Amino acid sequence: MLNRLLFTKVDNSPLIIFRIFFGFLIAAECYGALMTGWVRRNLVDPLFTFNFIGFDFLQVFQGSPMYVYFFIMGTLGIFVALGYKYRFSMIAFTILWTGAYLMQKTSYNNHYYLLILISAFMCLVPANRSHALDVRHNPSLKTDSMPGWIKWAVVLQLFIVYTYASVAKWYGDWTDFGIIKILMQDKADYYIIGGLLQERWVHSVIGIVGILFDLLIVPALLWKPTRKVAFFFSIFFHLFNSIVFQIGIFPYLSLAFSVFFFEPETIRSIFFKKKTPCESNKVEIPAYKNLLLLLAGIYFLVQILLPLRHHIIKDNVLWTEEGHRLSWRMMLRSRAGTIQFKIVHRETGKSEFVKLNDYLSKKQKRRLASYPDFVWQFAQYLKKDFAEKGEDISVYAVNSKVSINGRPYRAFIDPKTDLANVPWEPLRHHEWIFPSDFED
């Protein structure tokens, strides 16, 4: 049964058209980041970027080289779409995109992480075996089939993403629609729909649909009787997200995944009318079967366990943020904070307050005030900056207060902790974060 599911040869039209969509979408993401000023604001203008902890070496690219960096990624996307030197282009893009993702988290988005996973997957699959320049240059590459596991790997990945996204919304501030009200407040000036987005009943619809869509969309697309309805509803849902939340290519990438849920013959008849039908229902078990199952098992086990890690970390993830990233916890909270940093010169005992404007952009300051890893990293940056001047300092976060989802501001960081001289432990709670006073 498993062999038939994973290793039956099926028409590769879904994979081929997805490659084309995917390539043009990642090109649009990278070129768009250049044209809209995203690269300049996040990776060029700041004195330093808040990279993922442990990846400080990526700061070497920060600054003007990032313009070239993103242009190269966009061009690689075009190569992927055309199927030109596909394997090299896809691997190069994956490495570069992963670097860009790890280089900064001021503009963090779970979808950027999903793009890493999908890019890595696309490195492994034969997406250039039809309707590709590689085939024109080397006709022996051409094939009209693919193993069934390619489809099911995509389906399982999406099922994990959507299911966790739904479950994460099962908490009070979402189910009473309070967080939705907050998320819609800055959209009141949207043309035509701005006023509508402030209505309580609209918040209720968004809240209920958000939970149900994420929970049911993958099963509904898999089941033939509901597939077409689910697809058209998916179009509406993702276009709504694109218009209201303006999250780049990702609503369209989500729609592109739909090709894996329809029969391959249906996709061929729509996009590749002249393509030769493949010999289907033929099971070919490869020599690498056991290795494939082992690696896939490890990968999906990590994907299942990683979003659960906040349950083994003390206190509420909505407050501490410990275990929030890489967990498909999307659009769940609104954070605001205030903070000051005090430096104490260890030799003289002299203290001074840091002028944040001398170091940080406006957006970086907003993140710094309410995210503990930003607080710790900035303390480390100050320590290094002063060490280069021959000074040994202690760094304290004082007057640190945070508001979650519109709640009253509460003390956040212990002002007695020397943040320049404490370690960061990614899978443990940091006791210098004051405890929360609310439940999920």
C-alpha cells in the first residue's frame, strides 16, 4: 500500500507548472524587495541587523552588497521558472534565501521560513524534466512522469503548516475576536473596505473563517467532492489576505500549491495540452527507498515537534516569545513596549543611558522594546562596541514595559540583570523575563 502511494509513476504536470509559478514568484519577491525599498530599510540603512542568534557572521553582507544579493536571487528565480541550469539555480537560491532570512528578523514573517523549506524541497525533485531549457539543451532529461511521493510530501508539509496555524488560534484573544480588532485598526483608511474592516461582525467572520479554513482546507482539497469549492474559496481567502495584509507573494504561492491536489491529467489538460500523457499506475521502487523514508521521517518528525517546543518552555509564549518563531503562529498577537538601556562602566562605576537613535532604525526600536531576544542581542552589541574602544561594561534594560494585545503595560525585563554577561539559551526560559499574568 505504501509503495503504491509513494512510488507509483504519475504525470509530472503539477510539478512542472509549480516550478514555473514558483520561479516567477520568488523572482517577484526579490525584485519587489528591491523596488519597494524593503532591502534598503532592513538590510542596508541600519548600522547592524538583528540576525538570528548564532548567525552574526552573516553581518558581513549587510549594507550595499544586499542590493546585488537580492538581484542575484531574483535572477535565479527567473532561471528556475525557465528550467535553466535548474539544479544549480535552485540550490543557489535556497542558500542565498536562507542567508537573507537568518540575517535579519526585524521584518520577520513565518512565510519566509516556509519559502526556505519549499526551496530546499525543490532542490531535490526533478522539476526540470519537461518544458525547461535544460531539456532543450539535453533531451535525454525529458520525462513526463514523477513518483507519487512528490505530491504527498507537499500535501503533508502544507497539512502541518495549516493545522498548526489553526490550533494556534484556539486561544482567548482570537476567539473573542479582540486581536482581530487590533489588527484591523491600522487599515481603517483602506479604499472602500477600510470602514467595513472595523465592523464587529466582520471581525467575527474573519476569526471563525481563519480557524476553519486553516483546519479544513487541505482535507477539503484532497477530497474530490469538495475540491472545486475549496479551491474557489481558497482563491477568495488568499486574495483577501493579499489585499488586507499585503504579505507579498505568499497568498499566490499558497494558491500555486493547489496544482498538487488536482488529478495530474487535469493539470496537463489545462496548462500543457500538447504534452504526452505518461504511463501511469506503474510502481517503480527505487534503490534509495529506505534512505528516502528515513530522511523524510526525520524531517517531518522535526516539523511536527518544532512548533510544540514552547510547551516545554516555562511561561506563556505570547508573553515571552520563547518558541514563537518557526512554529506557524501567524497573526496571533500585537506587541508594544517601552525600554531604556543603562550602561555601567565596570572600572569606574560611571553609568549613562544609551541614545537608541544613534544605533537603531524606527522599526528596530519598536521590536527592541518588546522582544526579549532583541533586548539581549542589543546588549551584546553594546558590549562589543565598547570593548572595541577598550571599555568593559555592564548593560541593563530599565523601564522595560510591554503590552500584549492591548492589555495594560507590565514590567518585562528584570532591570537588575546584566544582559551583557548572561548567555542565550534557545530551548530554555530566561529568568530575567518577568512572569506573565495571563493565560492563553
